[in-house]
Amino acid sequence: MQLAMSEKEARAHCLAANVGVSAIEALPEGGVRLVCNSVAGADRIRRKFKPKIIGTERARERHRPVRPLW
């Protein structure tokens, strides 16, 4: 899910709610993409931060080069 908060805030809230984080990454337009370890944890975060959920899918950072390396 994508949340309108900083990475530090997201980690602190997940730790406080006892939700395991599988992956977290900053989005170029602001906010973070959060992947929880369990479906139950994701549901808990969705309920707790419903107003902070970004409604439209935002672009993520590119991790691969545009052209092949060879």
C-alpha cells in the first residue's frame, strides 16, 4: 500500500502496532510504499491509517537501467 507519510513515521507506526515490514521504499512524488509481512498486519495498518492511504497509484523509483548493460 502507498501511504502519505515519511519512511521513519511508517516504521515507527508499524513497530508500535506490532506489524512486520517486508519492504518499504520512498516514492519520488512523496510518501512511501509499504509491504507488510502478513495480511492481518496489512489490514491493521489500513484500518489505522485510512486517511493517509494514497488513493491513486504513484510511480516508483526505477531500479533497473533503461538499456541493457551488455
